[in-house]
Amino acid sequence: MAVYDVAGKVAVVSGGGSGIGAACALTLARSGAKVAVADVQIDAARAVVSAIGDAGGDAHALEADVADPTSVVNMVQATIERFGALDVGVNNAGIGGDHALTGDYPLDSWRSVMSVNLDGVFYCTRAEIGAMRANGGGSIVNMASVLGAVGWPESVAYVAAKHGVVGLTKSAAIEHAADGIRVNAVGPGFINTPLIARDLDEGSIALLADLHPQGRIGEAQEVAELVAWLASDAASFATGTYYAIDGGYLAR
Ligand code: NAI
């Protein structure tokens, strides 16, 4: 595992209590960043903060619901109050939603997926830009998916939201390049996290693995490596781009 050039930077990771977000928080902290671990499940955030502390890092747990714009503003303010600035925003919180054909897709599930997966990324990006402008710049990494680039059956809300994340990332990057703010989106293939394990049995996961030319699904740490690079100054010329990290899924 590499160590990235984020020493002394302040990061906030939404959905940092589990899966990919937890791996991002741990990786950024291991590389010397101070990390606010924000999650709607505060106990999960606290457990990640405790693991970071055990590894010698500096982190703080925040309860935040990204679907609530006031909660998001509070999340950014609390990060700055705790650590003095904001340099990195990893907007990762997301949910799967119901599985149904588009013609039958439940309206409440459409709304809740959009609220967390698209509105939430917008609220976070918006609030983080405000803080970063005041601070001379920063790096925002929005968690999309390979399903931000291609379709998938019976998940119309998730696929639409993830495509939306890619679009808002590009627009924000164009607008705020002159402010020294880089904005990128990450598109993981299927990753071994509770999000997948909750929904699928072993047989279904094996079928998913076969869709990736590498013949397996990914690990959260493999996504965190890309996120930490994008957060770091090593990625100084990277903005406005969608980076798939997918074991070859989109290459087929
Ligand atoms: P996960 O379910 O393991 O973790 C998601 C975390 O987000 C949880 O701790 C949860 O409490 C938190 N969260 C949910 N709603 C929230 C809200 N409203 N406000 C704040 N926190 C909230 O999921 P995983 O797999 O780590 O997913 C993280 C991100 O990666 C999501 O955006 C997901 O769509 C994306 N992704 C996941 C893939 C996978 O195969 N696991 C593939 C591609 C993208």
C-alpha cells in the first residue's frame, strides 16, 4: 500500500463508517491527513475513528445525513472547527435502493436513492467548495460507480443518480478550476462491501465476478488507493474526470 502526499491536509469522508468510505478514511489518515469520518450511523463512524487512532492517526467522528443540506453544512463546519480548514472532500455515502423494472420502480425508492446518491453529493460538493474557496483550493472526490457510465437492470434510480454524479463533477470542475479546486469522480466496479453482501448470496456474487475480466469483484482498499491519489497533490493536473476502477468491467 502506497502512502500519498496528503500529510497535514484535512479531509471529510461521508459514509466513512463502512466499506469504501472506511477504507478511504483509513488510507488518508495513514498518509497523514486529519480525517472527519461522517456517517448517518455515528457508531460506525466512531469505530473507524477508533481504528485510525489505534494506527496512530488523527480522526474525528461526525453524525451527518447527506440527504439533509443543513446536516451537510454542519458537517463541513464541524470539520473546520475541529481541524482548522478543509482540503479534501470524499463524497462517498450511498445506498442501493429497490430492485424493480423502470415501469414498476417504486416512487419512494426513486426519491430516497436520489436524495442520498445525487442530492447528497451535490450538497456536499456545494458546501465543500464554499470552504475550499476560502482556503485557496482543495480536492473533491465524488463516488460514482461503473453504473455512472453504463446501465444495469432493475436499478434505474441508482444508475440515474450515478450518471448525475459524473455530470455534476464535470460542471463543478470547470467552474472551480480557477479557485484551485479539483473535482473528480471515481467509478468502482462491484466491490466487496456490506452494500453488496446485504443484497446478494455467494452465487450471485460469483456471477458478478464473472462480469469483470479480472474474474473477481474488487476490494474497498483498491478504490481507496485511487481516492487517496486524487486527494493528494500528486494528482495536481487531474480534474473534471471520471476514473473507473473496475477490474476491466467497462472495457468489455
Ligand atoms: P456501505 O453500505 O458499506 O457503506 C455506505 C455508508 O454510507 C454506510 O456507513 C452508511 O451508513 C452510510 N450512509 C448511507 N446513507 C447515508 C446518508 N444519508 N448520510 C450519511 N451516510 C450515509 O457501501 P459501500 O459499498 O462502501 O458504498 C460506498 C459508495 O460506493 C456508495 O456511494 C456506493 O454507491 C459506491 N459504490 C459501491 C460499489 C460496491 O460494489 N460496493 C460499486 C460502485 C460504487
